[in-house]
Amino acid sequence: MQQSMTGFCNITEVFNNKRIVLDIRCLNSKAFDLSIRLPILYKELENDIRQFVSKLLIRGKIDFLCTVELIEYSSSTVLNKPILKQYFKEFFEIKQELNLSSYHPDWFSFLVGLPNVIQTKSVEITDEEKQFILSFVEKAINNVVLYRTNEGNVLIADILERIEQIEYLLNEIKLHEQQRLVLLKQRIYNNLKEFLNDIQIDKNRLEQEFIYYIEKMDITEEQTRILLHCNFFKEVAKKEHNAGKKLSFIAQELGREINTLGSKSQDFNIQRIVVQMKDELEKVKEQLLNLL
């Protein structure tokens, strides 16, 4: 089973008076790159969440966002009356000393903005809420895995079709193999005849040289290796999990053999087929960048 590195999940759950939203987005990346944004209240859970994400999502650029909204108003702040009164007393005394009787600022708005006048109640999450958040995170991550798996199935189906197309093109090359050898031999012979002109040629020796040269230009080995690489690619894609990197390595080796076949063939028809094979392989490589 192969997974795409692209994934998305946005789900909402309610716990007591809180509406909790998890938003997870995954993009392609060679490494594991995780960004977590949590409310201050849940900061202590960051390490647990990070372990969950790294274990199940494995690789990619991942943005994890958790937001919390109160369903009903609940005061979490208090007015520190003693400090407010002390501030007011001191500012009133200053006003009297400086004879600012004609000056009438909005004292209350000014005073409540001073340090420690408005204080936030200390709130701690319960063990029950911690367990709820972690279970909720696991549920969201499993949704992302499902999204990745579905997209990975589509990608791998397209990739395997292109591998099979390379195999089909490989069989097309065999149709031109015999003609290629005849033309290659004729071209060499004509070139020698033109170059040597009236010089006598030992035909037996020439045939030996032809055989040696044609053996060097033989592409049977490359064809065999291309077929083996295609079979190995399909085997890994169908049996191994999250094998994107391994499949990329196989595709690289496949590309080397296709390049060698093209350079050795010295035949237009075969080189035209090789170009088609390269085109299919490039599309395979592009798709593999999306696989985990």
C-alpha cells in the first residue's frame, strides 16, 4: 500500500463548553517537517502530539493547527479591585498637587489598562480533557492517513500504467532489432569501401571485425535489465508499504538502462521509441515525488 504525501483533515469536536477544531495539512517534503500551533492551554500536550504525528504521518511538510472556541460566555478574567483603588487614589493625589481640576480625562478607561488591574484566572486542563484531546488528535491523524492512502492508490495506479507502457515499448524495439543490425552492418561496409577505395579487403577478417563491433553495439543486455527493473518496480509497488523512495531509486536505474540502450542502438526507429520510454519514465518520476 502506497500513500501520497499530500493530505488534509479539518474536523470539529465539542468538549464541555469548548468547540475544538483540528486542521492538518500535509505537503511534499524530503524530510519530516512538522509545525504545531496550539492554544496556550494545551501546550503541555505538544510532545505527545508530535509523537503521534511523526509515528503515523512519517514524512512531509505538515502544518498542525488546533483552535478552541467557547460555545457559551464564561468569564475567565477578574477585576483586581484593591490595585484599581490604589491606582485611582495615587492619580487623584497627583491631580490635586498639580492643580488639574480643569482636566477631565476618562480615568476609568485609563486605569483598567494598567498592569495587573485585569487578571486572568488560572485554568488547568483535567486529565479527562487531556485524554479527549489526544484521542481527538489520533482520530484526525487517521483521517489524514486515509486521505493519503486514497490519493496514493490513484497515483500508484497511474504510475504502474506508465511502467507497463515502457514494457510495451520495449517489445516494440524487438520489431526493429533485425533490421537495425542489417543497416548497421551495411553502413559500416559502405563506409569502409569508400574509405579504402581500391585496396583489397580480407572479407574473413572484415566479418570478424563486424561481429566484434556488432557485439559491442548489442542491446540485448539493456533490454533484459529494463524488463527486470520494470518487474522489480511493480513487485515493490504492490507488496511494500510507503516505498516512494525505493521506487525512485529503481526508476533512476531504469533511466540509466534506457539511456544506454538509446546511445548504443544507432537506429532512428529504436531511438524514437527510446524517447517515448523516457517521456513515460519522467512522468513516473514526477508522480513518485508525491509518494510517501
